[in-house]
Amino acid sequence: MEMIDVAVLGATGTVGQKFITLLDGHPWFRVREVVASSRSAGRPYRDAVRWLQDTPIPLAVADLPVRSLEEKLESTVLFSGLDSSVAGEAELDYAERGHVVISNSRNHRMDERVPLVIPEINQDHLQLLDRQPWPGAIVTNPNCSTMFLAMALAPLHRAFGVEAVQVSTMQAVSGAGYPGLPAMSIMGNVIPHIEGEEEKIETEPLKILGRLGEYGIVPAGMRIGAQCNRVPVVDGHTETVSVKLGSPASLDEVRSALESFRGLPQELNLPSAPLQPLWVFDAPDRPQPARDLPVEKGMATLVGRLRECPVLDYRMVLLGHNTIRGAAGAAILNAEAMVALGYLRNGAFHREACRGDSCVEEVLAH
Amino acid sequence: MEMIDVAVLGATGTVGQKFITLLDGHPWFRVREVVASSRSAGRPYRDAVRWLQDTPIPLAVADLPVRSLEEKLESTVLFSGLDSSVAGEAELDYAERGHVVISNSRNHRMDERVPLVIPEINQDHLQLLDRQPWPGAIVTNPNCSTMFLAMALAPLHRAFGVEAVQVSTMQAVSGAGYPGLPAMSIMGNVIPHIEGEEEKIETEPLKILGRLGEYGIVPAGMRIGAQCNRVPVVDGHTETVSVKLGSPASLDEVRSALESFRGLPQELNLPSAPLQPLWVFDAPDRPQPARDLPVEKGMATLVGRLRECPVLDYRMVLLGHNTIRGAAGAAILNAEAMVALGYLRNGAFHREACRGDSCVEEVLAH
Amino acid sequence: MEMIDVAVLGATGTVGQKFITLLDGHPWFRVREVVASSRSAGRPYRDAVRWLQDTPIPLAVADLPVRSLEEKLESTVLFSGLDSSVAGEAELDYAERGHVVISNSRNHRMDERVPLVIPEINQDHLQLLDRQPWPGAIVTNPNCSTMFLAMALAPLHRAFGVEAVQVSTMQAVSGAGYPGLPAMSIMGNVIPHIEGEEEKIETEPLKILGRLGEYGIVPAGMRIGAQCNRVPVVDGHTETVSVKLGSPASLDEVRSALESFRGLPQELNLPSAPLQPLWVFDAPDRPQPARDLPVEKGMATLVGRLRECPVLDYRMVLLGHNTIRGAAGAAILNAEAMVALGYLRNGAFHREACRGDSCVEEVLAH
Amino acid sequence: MEMIDVAVLGATGTVGQKFITLLDGHPWFRVREVVASSRSAGRPYRDAVRWLQDTPIPLAVADLPVRSLEEKLESTVLFSGLDSSVAGEAELDYAERGHVVISNSRNHRMDERVPLVIPEINQDHLQLLDRQPWPGAIVTNPNCSTMFLAMALAPLHRAFGVEAVQVSTMQAVSGAGYPGLPAMSIMGNVIPHIEGEEEKIETEPLKILGRLGEYGIVPAGMRIGAQCNRVPVVDGHTETVSVKLGSPASLDEVRSALESFRGLPQELNLPSAPLQPLWVFDAPDRPQPARDLPVEKGMATLVGRLRECPVLDYRMVLLGHNTIRGAAGAAILNAEAMVALGYLRNGAFHREACRGDSCVEEVLAH
């Protein structure tokens, strides 16, 4: 199989850096272009970036010249870690210009034309691509905290239905990017608020767990209540969750549903797929961000303290790596699913372009 | 008014140190005896203690000889910060020997003969003292996390009824005493478990909010689901709470119930009483442990982010100072309430000792 | 004595906030004007500031309208916590306009016309004010890390001479102001560099410990080598120090010199003066920022681990409160010394204005 | 080459766990026995250990039965991470019983019969093994902080001589093992004292940099002054260092000496050897524990801020991974050097056993 050249948008930011780190040595994708704000444009990537990863800048990327958002790109596939202040317009522009934007930004997640995808759960939503109005396409993955919650809800919703969810988060500072939170604000402290976060957790899972209908996604019917907190942890979002099911289930059935959950990435053994999407821990004090994030290279959702809840039905603790499965890794797995499903092949974007009832095979390459 | 001499049990521990710090300069109580394990006995307090407060050891206490649990004490009133491994038996012994034990330990909280008191809420439960089988008495205050939850639930329960509560805590390391948690366990980490804590939060409020009936306390009927977490914060427990009310109430009514809540300590202006037991913050990112604990010298419960909940009815964030209002300060306020209600006067313990229907005034002094 | 009205420059910054906090209830000074950048100008202080102190905004200041740097001020005395990017020019302007600027900023510290003062050490340097070329005046205090080092060196230099000093610092994040360091940069980390800090520590003590000569300050002749590090501590700079003396001294003599050190603030019992400028700790693991900063309300310099050094002569650990004695508190003590020495009286600035050999009493008031 | 079976002493402790982690997949050594205190004896390792590494327990070790110190071992080679409270006697016993103890414990480091080895520096000291009085042998590696200091001093001492060294450390909490420091002691704090640490840093380098003479090691003649501090960092010891050289050298010469330093591990490309023992950073704010520890898998010593010193000659910042190169990794590299030099071959211990002038080849195997 031929390597697919890709560009990274917002390449100097923390999500962009993680894209570049995770794509280093990837069997299918190769970073050939890096895009950042115009003040970095023209400089070699190594000089433009304030590199914060704990592995060095991959050699093949270090000397790439940084391109500005205005420049024409050669890559068909773009991974977007753009800041939400610019992602909205910029990603639309790229789609108009015929690029496939695989975005971690929040701007288009709830656009009814855009699939919000977790390949283990709703890879069928990628069919929305066939009806997108642009020459190119936009695909999104959820917010970091949504990711782990949706992952845990999916098997329960399939097996028993989920009616209501309470979630309280303890989120890492890396989720706010760099510079993000001042040390003086968060050292030895808890901040009981993250701007815009609760709204995302309360709505994104409904779309992800929704059904692809004739006129788009029909959202799932559950109610979600989220309370989001920032804690002095570098990486790893922890969430306490309580769930009300639609039909009765024993604790064993719930546990079994979580542990046996598998999806497309596992069936096709995609390069970034965790072997097991959900890990259930038995130790009463696990999972912990300082101990358990390396499991499945940060691509799994970790479940602990699964037991009955006196108010709703079951409760548990979730943990996930917010900058890997909760961000760049999620977008890369989306891209891998698109390869596996034939949307991306031979370096080009393939779809059944549909207008009303008539569909034609369409191929797009740069 | 004459000063009341008191002893501090478990005086070298972190709760004991806080008792000594908070009682320094107290208008009613004077620490005259300090009690610790037998390996400290006989040494001057200053040499026996590993002092961790950020004010010096009060001069009047520094040279007191440490007494062992076996020694006879002269003080009628004992503040107990004993470790739960010994508090159970030791406090019973002291009550048998005619002392009034005002305890922060968990051992006797759920004993049906022992009042579990927050003076703003259930000072009437102190009437249980009249029926206690011992020459002396035992009074307890709740667990640190329970304190702030019960304080917020009380006015809602009175005004509207509370049917169900979800609470997720982010608790400070000082709650585990000293040495408590190893730095390697909690630095930059979240531990999603605190041994025995959830059970306390799920049961203690039912007793506190219960009704004093003919045969003891009739617990309140609400369901509480708690998920407790340790976070890398030194002082201050934060709790996200969601509440289902028994009867409809508007957001304004809920807020007003919280803010206007007052009890005996406020009415009688007790020395350690907060002017206002519940403070409601408007700023979306408050209260925070690193900013707001000094409010009311750590004796208030701080409420933030009060708003509707998509799953239950209302949600909010609570914060309180776990080693002050959540521990030693709570016991001291209980003692002050006992003075105000006449249980403690002229250095003696007064009660209507009741056996069946017949009650007689009983006075006990050492 | 009449209260002296003062203005605070840079009032919304962290140093400005500390000025306002420390001046609340001050017996001599009263904050009547607050000055900040033009984008805050006109708004009430409470709305313009992001208040980060753990006591509330003093009521008398909360509603003061923020003035811009361009506006005319009524106060003669200005406390400056201006950012160094604007302090250089702005403070000169104020001095030209006849104000007495008591500054914590670094810009004019090494100006040969400007005294760099620690009242315990070199209050005589205030005589430079008599020769300053401006209608008003500028007085400075040293950098936070310099403060504690100079304070420990002064008695040793007087008694034995100091020839060489090695110092390695572990500085708190509050020293960088707000927002200052990103949490992602410093949580669980050490940064072995603070821009410009080593130069200050290596030069400022020479001026402070210098001699007031006919033509200005003759700097002390010692060599200082500094290595500055940022550590994840909120408040409190710790410094390991090693000193080579000019003449032999026993450990007891060194200790005695430190402990017995007193200066003008102690002799005149100035309102902000520590009773004892230098505290020497015996416990082998003290002083510690999380334990000992409250000593003398943050105005003392704490010394620990005093002992012989295998390379130079003696070594020790220093600790001080960087935002109190190391910043705003230092400037306030300078102002108090100016009152005590007659430079500030009846709300006016008095000096012997000297041009060449002829001096005349000069009084300046706004 | 045949695999050498080894035992790990103190296998449940933090050093023992690191031995097991680093030896997993080692090309020459295979862990076949694990030894711990008698209270763990008999249980499978997985049940006896509180595993704190962020990779799982290697499968081949997880089910090994824990042996007690009293039991006979089959392995000739023992890696010792024993606590210093038992290591002194236990390691002697093992040497008497014919084992080769490669120890990270401090007890025998300064024993004149025992080599204290860093293979890049003084592999020739291993010749002391030929004269050890025991059937087996004891080899030690230095204290964690000594390691990085000695590594930086070695090339300077060889090229220019080193006369005096000032070092101030900022050490990670993992250096104190588990449970080690209470969170309440070190969170947001600096502790300016580590029991016994300064003595080690001031003496161990003299032995390591000493010369193997006819009658043992002749220590190097330099003076070292150390001030040791604990900071809230999980892994990675940072040290500020200032050095006085014996003969003049330019900054370029000093830098070149550091960067070009190589030793036996590099020449023979030993499995755990860093390619380059000393890395010199140019960025003014590096190295940092949160960024740079992964360099060379934790086996290199990182140097930053190399420049002239106003007091001695040159100064710099050092950083190293205290639990890898500073502990278990150092012992493993010692063992690899012993294989390379022929002391360990075919699973047996070979030496020229010398008594006076007569030496005979001696082979020892279990």
C-alpha cells in the first residue's frame, strides 16, 4: 500500500505536535506539510515550534517549511488541530478547495452535515460524507471528555438503553493547550469550571450514539448532566459517572457489555486501534492518571469502580488520555477507518456523491 | 463567665493539633490537658509532637506533659481527635468515667444513642444526651465531606424536601492526616477511592437530617450516591452535587433557601460560628480551595455554580475547609452549642437524666 | 499623625494587589488612587482587577476609579508595582512631575542617582534623594531573591567582611506575576533559568552593601555567583548559600552576627518592621516555604542549616516571602523609613536639596 | 551467548521493581529469583508487590515465588536493591555464600575492599574483586546524586584537574522510595535537607575519581561542598554545580571535554550504555526533569547552562534520571561491564584470586 501524504493544520500547537508525534512511523500516513499561523510561515518547523513533547521532533518534519493558512496545499488529507478561533472558517475553506479535513476542533462537530465519529461506535455516520456539499469533506472526533464517556455509554446503550447520565470530571491541564492555565491558578487547586465543556459533554454523545436516518443523524434520547473541573494533573481526564439504564441488567451483564465491546478498528486491526477499547479494573483505587495512561498506548478507555448506584442504576470511574485518544489519536483512528472503508485509497478521496436519490462515484485527489 | 478547662485526646495528631490551634485564645475553653499514645506520655507536648500547623504551638500548651489514655483526667470536657483504631473503646471508657467526650472520630457517629450534630441543623438531637447510659456523654460531628453536603442539603430539605442526591468529591490530602498519602501516590494524580468515605457520606446526612422521635432519631428518607476522589490539594474538599427535590422550587427559591439559612450558632452568635453558614458565589469558576478557604475563617460552606440539572433538579459545587469546619472546628462549635443550651455550665455537665418517663436534673463535674 | 494619601501604580498587577492588601489598615498610609493601563482606566477597581489575594479587596479601594498612567495624580507618594516594560519611563515622568516614587520595579535600581534601599542595612543611602535631579524622587528596593541574600550578608559583611558568595535559588512561581508560568511548564518540574535574575542577584547586593561616598555609592567588593531555578512552589524563595569571609570567624560568631542583627526599622519600631530581621532555625529540615512563611508576617528572612562549608567558609539555607518582604512589603518599609527620617512629613516630601556644596531645605506637596 | 540467570534482592521495593522492569527483555540477564522480606516469602511476586511502575509486571516474573533472605539461591549473580537497614549484613552473607552481589545500596560503597564503579569512569576499580576476601563478591554503584556529579566531573578531572566543587541539589521524591515522603510534607514545598545525602555526595566522587593503587583506591584530592534539597518533582534530580579547575581551560575546552567523554560502555556498546554519557544543552532553560528525562532512556547525564562562574571557574546544571541511571540502571551497567571484562562468563564468576603476589584463576558457579 502506498503511503498517503498528509498535512497537519495548527502544527505548532499542542494538538498539532501530538499529531506529528503519533504519525511518526505511521504505516499509512506521512506528514509532508505543516501549517500554522502566518507569523510562523516560511520558517523551518523546528524553529517555529515550541516543542513540548517528550520525544524529539521527528527528523522528517523538523525541516519542513511552515506554511500559512492561505497557502495552497498539496496533500489531500489534512489533520486539523486548529484553534477553534480560526478552525470554523479555515476548515470550511479547505473543504471547499477539495481537501479532506479530519478535525479535532470543536467548530463543526454539531453541524448536521458533518459526521462526529468514534469508529468503534458509529463508523456508519461516515456515510454523511457522501452528502456533504463541498468538493472535499470534513470529519470530526469528539471533545476529549466526551470521548471516554461515549465509549463507556455505547455498549450499555446498545445492550440495555441509557436513559440518563450524571458525570463529574477531573480534567488535566494539558486539555487547555499551551500556555493554557497559569501555574498560579491551578497548582494545589481545583477550578470547578471549564468554559464550554459541559455543553459539549451533554450534547456530543447524543449525536455519536444517534442513528443515521434518511435526513441525517437522529440523536439518542438520553439526558446527560455534566459538571466539569480542572485539577492539577498534567495528562489524563478522570470522570465519575452514574447511569440509568432503559432496561434491567445485572452488574455482570453491565461489566460483560463493557469488556466485550469491539468495533471496526478491532475487527480490521487498524494501526492505532486499541486491542480492547474498554478496560475494566478490579482494584478499588484504579484507574489513576499517574499509573494507567500507558495502557494500549493511550488509546483505551479505562473503567474502574463499577458498581450499583443508590440514585441511578450503575456507577463507575472513567479515565482516558486526553491528548491521545481524547484528541490527535482519535482523529488518526478516524482517518484509518476512512482508509479501511475505502474513502481514502491510492492517495485520493473516494465517495458516492449523492444528490437526492442519485449517487455517482467521485474521486478527488490533489 | 468562667473558663472551662478541657483536654484534647489524640493531641499529637493532625486533628489534635488543629483543636489546640483553634482553641488558642478561645473565650470559653482552655486546654489544660493533652492526651496521646503511651509512647509520648510524660514528655512535654512540644517534644512529643511533630507540629505541622503554620502558627507556633500556643505557649500555654507547649509545656503541658502528655498524658496517656490510661491516666485519669481532671477536665470534664474532652475534645477527641483520636484515631478511629482506638477511639471506639477509649471514648466509651471516658464516658463511663464521667467525661463529656466531644468527638470528631467516626466510631460512635452512627450509634443510635449518640447525637451526630451540626448545630445549625439539628441541635435538638443533643437531647439524646439526656438518655445516654453513661455517667458522662458522647457527642459527635460528621465526617468532613458529610459536613458540607449536609449543610447544603439542610435548608433545601426543610423547604422543599430532598429525595435524591448525587455527589462526587475531590478531597484534599490533609483529610488523610499525617503521614497520610505518600507524595508518590498523589502528586499529579487522582485516586478515585477513599476507604470508607462513600459509606459515611451516604448515611451520616440521613441521621443529621433525621427527626428526633420518641425512640431516637428517625433518619431522613433520601437516597444519596457518593463517589469520592483524592486530588493533589493540601486543604479543602470540593464536591459536585446534584439534588432531586420533593416539591417544585424555582432557582431563586433554592438560592434564597441556601443564603438565608441560619441556625442556633448564628442566633446566639457563638464564638466559632460563621456569620453566614452558606455562601453562594456568582463567579462561574468559584469557589476554589486555593482562593476561598479563608472565608469565615474556614467555618462556612461555600456554594458555587448553582443551576438546574438535566438529570435531577438542581446542581452546585460545594467547598469547605476539611480540617476546620470539617473536623476540629465542628467539634468546637458543638461544644459551644452545649454551653449555650446549658449542657455545660460552671465547668460541669448538666442534663435531665431520663430513665423511661422520669427525668431528674443531673450535674457532673470532675 | 495625619494619614498620608498614596497612589498605587500598576494596581491591577500582582505586586499592586499586594500593595493594596498590605496597606489596608496601615497606620500611616491610605490608598486614595489606583493607576493601571489605559484599558482599565475609568472602571471601578473591583471590575478592572482579576483579584488573586486570599483576602477580599479592601472596601475603601474597591470602588476607586482606575486612573491611567497619563492622568494627573493628587497623591505625593506613589507605590510602584509597574511592569518593567513601562516602569522605566513612567517612573521618571512621575519624578519629573514632582511625585515621590517608591518602586519595586527593577528599572532604576542600578541608576547611580537612585538609592536601592533595605532600611535595616543602608538607610543612609536615602541621602541620595537630596541630590536627585528631579522635582520629585525615586527610591527602589531590591529584587526578591536579592532581598534575602543581602539581608543575610549584611551582618556578616559588617562583622567579618564577605569576599565571595555562591547562591543557588529555588524560586516560587508567584515571583513571575500573573499569568506568569504556564502550569504545563512547571507542574512537577524544575526550570533551571529565570530571565535576568542571576544578573540582579550578582550586582544589587554590591550596591546595597556599598558605602555612600562623596560621588555616590561605592559598591562592595565581593564576588557573587548565582544560579536561579524555578520550582513548583506558590510562594517563598529558598536559597542555598555559601560564603567566604574576609576574616576568620567561628560558627558561633557567625550565628550571633545573624541573630543579633537589627536596624532602623527595629530601633524605631516601624509598623511593618519584623521584630527580628533574621531568624536562625535549628531544626535540620527548616525553614520550609509551606511551613515557615507566616513568621513575622512574611517580613523576616529565615536562615537554616548554618554550618561550615568544605569549599568556602560557611553555608546556610535562606527562605523569604517573595511577594511580601521580597516585593511590596519592602517598598512599604522603605516608605516608613522615609517617614521616620523626615523625608515624608505632613503629607509632603522634605529634603536638603543640594547642588554642589549648597543645600537648601525643599518641601514638595501636591 | 547463554543467558545469565539472576536474582533480584529487595524485589518488592522501588529499586527492585526498577531492576525487574529494566531487565525485562535484557539480552544477557534473566530474572529467575526474587527475594524480599520474610513476610512476603512464599507468595507469588504479583501478590506480594505493590507495583508502582507504569508498565505491567513482566509475565516471566509475576508468578515467581518470593524467596526470603534466609533461603538458598540458585543464581550466581544477585542485583541488590535491599534497604540499607538490612543490606549491610545480608550482602556480606551472600558474598560469603559465594554470590556476586551487584548492589545499589549504600552500605558497602565506602568499604575499601569494594569497588564503587561507574563503568565510563573507573572500570579498572573492578580489579578490587580479585582481592576480595569472600568466595563471592560485592560491587556497588554510587548514590543517585553522586552519579550525575561524578559523571560530569570525570572528564574535567582527567583533562584539567578539579580542585573544588559546589553543588546544590533539587531532588525528586522517588529518590526516597515508597512510601517515602508524605504528600503533606512536600506538595508545594521545598525541604532543605535529605538525611545522609550530603555526606555521600561529598565523599563518593573522591573514591570513584580515585586511582587504583597497590594498597587500594587512593581518593581524588578535591573538596566538594553539597547542599541537598527535596522538591515536588516525581523523577529526576537537578543539580547546580560550580567547579574550580586545577589548570586553566577555556569554555570551549570544558564543553568539548564533556561532550567527547566516552568510556568502556560506549566502546563496547554495552546493552544499557547511553550512546553519549554526557549531553550538553544549549537552550538556556534546559535540561528539565519534565521534558528531558527520556533522553538515552534515562541513562545519560544532561548538562545545561555551562558558563563561567564569578566565584569558582565554571558552572553548569546537571539532570539525571535518579531511578534509572541513578540506581537500578547503574547496577545493570556495572553487571554488563563485568560480562564484558570477563568477570562473568558462562553463568560463572571468574577472577584472578590474589593472595599477596600469587594469583590463581578462580571460577565460581552455583
